[in-house]
Amino acid sequence: MFGSKRGVIAAGALLAGAALLLAGCSSSTSLSGGSTSSSAKTTVTVGSAAFPENVVLGNIYGQALAANGFTVKYHLGIGQRAAYIPALEKGEVNLIPEYSGSILDFLSKTATANTPSDVKAALDKALPKGLTALTPSSAADSDSINVTPAFAAKYNLTSLADLKNVPNLSLAANPEFQTRPDGIKGLESVYGLTGISFQSINDSGGPATLKALLDGTVDSADIYSTTPSILASKLVTLTDPKSLFASQQVVPIVSTSKVSAKLTAVLNKVSAALTTKDLLEFNAETSDATNPVNPVVVAQNWLKKVNLF
């Protein structure tokens, strides 16, 4: 398993979205949308990490449960895994939306799984007793190589494998990408690329990386797959058919004591409907400089759009 990037995003997003997170968090509140008077219904406390995307996901899973008769409480914006994994183990929270490869990397320093199925199998084994990983979503937040639409059209690019057709390929990414096993070395060994010109830009796929891509300084760039600029600039994200980057699918981690057929069915319906494009849109809405949308509202709107609310 190669280095996780969720911690990098979380740190930056925590600073950028502090006010937004306060608006999206609550410690003990039931949502409307379903019966909360049920003595027989399970009470579930939903938590999240401390960055807007994960807060939105916590609200989505929680609101879906509430709409199906569960009593839902919230403890969102907890912080890093070192804080919320113990909270899960103690039963202080019962559900956290996670990212499969990153949580595996946190739990097992020797993990080497990369493909979605291998990561899920390894995660099932690595989870502490009393915790269960449900079915992962296709939505993922991971490293991704992006190009402009014009460049994709010029070389008929849809996947990383197609980059073999690009002469003198240049690529921008964080400095460590040059030596990471799933960076330049991986593109060479897994996809057979050669002669890559590397441009080190230390902003985690942020504005400087985007500028270099858009102005033609580089041909391609590593930008995290749910960065709003991908949508805003209509970038083409190249697929990764050989799983160079470890799978980072959204996956609910749940207290085993709370797992039931009904809870599993509700959460699996949510996960099945989520896409990476949805995550991109969540981030665009919550990070809008002029009119940021509260994560609670973002969640409600999405659930209505996919007919789950």
C-alpha cells in the first residue's frame, strides 16, 4: 500500500472550511424524514472526519437512515483517524464514512493491496473487532492524472495506458510523486511509460498545478479526483485500469452491534448511488467562495435528487 493522501487533504480542508464545518456539525440531533419515536428502532451515532466532503457524506448516510425510521445522532468533524477510530471502537460513534485504501493504510502498515476487491478483503481482515466495513461505493477520492480536453482529443486519451502515445510527456505533481512507487516509477513499471519530464509543484494539485496544466507548461497533472477544479476546468481524468493508485472508495465503517439487514440495505443503496462526480460537486458547493452551501443542505439535495429521501 502506498502513501495515503487523505491526511493531506484533511489538513488543508480543515483550515479552509472551519466555518463551514461548524455549520454542518451537531452532537446529538435527530433528523426529520422518518419516524424517530420508535422504541424498537436502532439509534445510530454518525461521525465524520474534519473536512467538508466527509461531513457531507456523514450527513448523507445519517439522513438516509433517519428517513428510514432510524434515530440518528451526529458527532461530525471529529478530526483525524487517530481520534475517530478509537471513538468507533468505544461505541461513541457507530458509523464513519471512510476511504478504503486510506483506512487500510492506517490500520495495516504492511498492506500492499491496490485493486478494489483486494483492498476490501484486506480491510475486512484489518478492522478492529467490533467494526464492519459495508459495501464500498464506486465514488472514490484518490490520486488521478488529468489532462485538458484539447490534449485528450489530440492524442485520443481516455486511460493512463494511452499516455504511451504521447511523445515527451510532461507531468506535474507534488515532489514525492517523483520517487513514490505509485508515482513516476509506477507509471513506468505498470504502464510502460518512458521519458516522462517531471515538474515538481508542491500544492497537492492546487492552483499552481492547475495553472501549469491549463497554460501548457505541462501535459498532465496529478490532481486529487474530487478537486472542484476538475469540473470547473472541464479536465479529463484518465482512468486507471491497472490500479496503479490504491483504491480509495467511499465505504461506511459501522459498529458491528448496529448492523442489521435494514441498516445494511439503506446504507448500501446510498453507496450504490454515489459517484466520484457527486463528490466533486459536493466539494464545489461547500467551497464556493461567494455562496458556500451548508453540508446538511448539500446532503438533503443529493438524497432528493437520487430519490433516496
